[in-house]
Amino acid sequence: MFFHDLEPALAFGRAGRMSSVDIRGYGVFAAAREIRFDERLGDVVTLHLTGGNLDRKPDEANALTRWLAGVTPESSHFAPPDRR
């Protein structure tokens, strides 16, 4: 899954981990997707990942608090409080 903001990515990963005994681990990484055209192959999609995971850090509770502050029952979109 891809998310624009860190907060929903962390909430999604944590919810999956907490909802099933089948999920033993997960990772949240900063990433970018590159799509380029190759004459022989056609569209070539490359996923660029950073080396370090962004989940399960000491300040994760702060990010989840921002997640709660940025969701509303009226919308399925996350809007961080500082961007409202």
C-alpha cells in the first residue's frame, strides 16, 4: 500500500499487525515509484525504497495521535492538523 503521509501508513501497518496473528511483521518505508518507457520492454516500473524503516520508533505514539486528529467521519481523506 502507498500513502502520501506517514501517519496513515503507520496506522494501517499497526492495525494489520493487531488484527491478525498471521501478520508477524510489517515495515513502513519512504518510497518513490518511477515509470519509464523502454523500447524493448515497454513500461518499466521501479520502486525506490529508503534503507530504514519508519515504523515502531519511539515517537510513533505522536504520529498515531496526529492520525486521530487528522481523520473525520465526514471524509475518507487524512488531513494533518497543521495542513487544515
